[in-house]
Amino acid sequence: MAKIIDTFGKYFIVALITLAMFIFFRSVDRKPLLADDNMTFVKAVVTRNDNEDLQAEASLDSGDSQKVVLLIKSGSHKGESVDAYSLNGYLYGANCKVGTKVIASLSEYDGNLSANVYNYDRETEIWVLLAAFFALMWLVGGKKGFNSILALIFTFATVIMMYIPLMYIGVSPFVAATISVVIITVVTFTLIADWQMKSIGAMLGTIFGVVVSGLIALLFGHFGHVTGYNVDDIENLIYVGQNSKLDIGGMLFSGILIASLGAVMDVAMSVSTSLHEIKENRPDISAKEIFRSGINIGRDMIGTMSNTLILAYVGGSLGLVMIIYAYSYQMHQILNMYSMAIEIMRGISGTMGIILTVPITSLIMSVLLTGRGKEKRKD
């Protein structure tokens, strides 16, 4: 009974934190950056297409468009039919056929409604994929799988409702990221492993490892002359910064803390759990032996986790890598591109955080476990 109460108490505390973040999120006053043109995005379905063979006859970059009739399925104009155009491009528009579900942009001026096909309606597929993901996690992981789902949702909520708004209102991006990392780490480990010695050690190891990643990135950025202004979409970010208190220069480095968090958490939890099991089986083990065991355990993980993080960044910048390869860039040109320097900084600093998490977590666990053992022997 006590365990059930403790479990519900844990969920209640997480719910309170989430509610507090939601209230903070709603309290932030965002200045509108788009002109108020009464544009809305709604669900629609194609009921008529006057040139069905356009996509087959024309290439995607020809600039042609399809004229279609849409039946609006949501919003204030639900049930109405409207003429619309579907642009023929890579990022916007759709290959419209009768029955195709799309998202349409509607604009109303003086009672006249105009519409364009924005993109395919993929929301059903997204929800099905998410449902399958959560169901699989729960089925395989059981209770811990369910808690992992809650931790994942909480992580997403923290990034959206606290990390981003904090930067928007002028809090230092590095400070905002550190606060978010601490909250995510504590809640995640508490949900997955409860509040016990191994989870406390993993929490502390994760926080130190992630912060170290950010500090290494800051040092590289300083001496390598890389700032948050050397990124894609900088024009849009500058416009946001002009209408808010956003510190654009610090965003790049704070993002490294968030990006490396998952891999660092994995390493810290694995090391702390292993050392906790060793202590349970050998109560008389010394702090020095625990630390040495943690280093040996971590050595086998460093290679795989480093590959995990590096490959994630390579996959994310695959377009850049392909362009460099296809255009046969020279080595001096490649190494001194801002985009390449940023990717190298992200990958290496995050990996160094993973590597340093091993001795940091091992040291913390050696202190926590031997301290607890001394108290037991004393009793």
C-alpha cells in the first residue's frame, strides 16, 4: 500500500511541475511577427481536379499548379466548398486527386474566400505512428516502459514550455538549458528508477557531463570564432531577436546541452546501476575499487555511445556532406566552413561529455555507496 501511495505521489509531483510549466508558458507574451491577414490552416479533401495529369506530365520544378475544388473539413468554414490552387513544388502543395486529404490555407477579404493547398494531411499517420511507438514501449517495457513514456512526454513538454520561453524572455540560453537539463534529468530518473542511490548518482553524473559538454563547446566557439550568428535561418532569428529579448549568440551552445542529454543519461545510468549491483554483491568493496570498476565498465560504453552521437549528427547533416562530396570541396575549405565547424563542435563536445561522464559518475557512486556502507557497519 505504501508503495502505491509513493508511486502516485511521484506522478502527482510530476503533474504539478508540468502544470507550473504550462502556466509559465501561457504567461509569456509573444509579439506577433506575421501580418494579421486572417489566414488560417484547415483540413480539407479534394472533390474535383481540373488537371489530374499535371503531376505526371510536368516536372516538380516546372512551377505549374493544379486547380482543384476543396471541401473544408474543419474550422469556421467547415462544410463549404472552395476553389484552390496546389503549387507544384518540393516543399509545398500536393499531387491532388479526387479524395486526397490536404491541409489548406484560407484567406478571407471582404467576404471573398481564397484558398491554396499547403500540403498533404499527415496528422492521422503521425498519431498512428506515435500510438504504435508508445504501445510497443509499454508492451516490452511494462511498468518501466509506461514510466519511460511519461518521462519522454515530460521532456518534450519541458523543452517547449520552459526552455524555449525562458530564452525568449531574455534568460541566458546556457542558464535556460542548464535549468531544463536538471529538471528533465531529475524527473526522468525518478520516474524510471525511483529515488534511490543509483538514480541519484546517475542524476549528478548526467548534469555534470552535460554541463561539461556545453563548456567545451563555449571554449571552442570562443577560440574558433564560431557564434550563434553563423547558423542557418539567421535572418529569421535576428528578426525574432529584434522583437524579443532572445540572446541569439548563446542559442547554439545551449542547444548542445539539450542534444547531448539523452546519450549522457544513458551512460550515467548504466554506470551507476552496474556499480550499485557490484556493491550489493560485495558490501565490503572499497571506494577505490568501485571507482576502478566504473572506469572499466565505462570504457566498453564510450566507443558505442560516441558512435551513436557522432552518427546522429552526421545523419542530421547528410545533405551538407553530400554537397561537399559532390562538389569536391578542398580540405582547407571544408574545415573552415562555418557549418562544418558547428557540426564538428557539436559532435566532439557532446562526445567529450559522454567520456567525462564515466569518471564523474564513478567518483560520485564511489562516494555515495561507500558512505552508505559505512553507515550500515556503524549501525
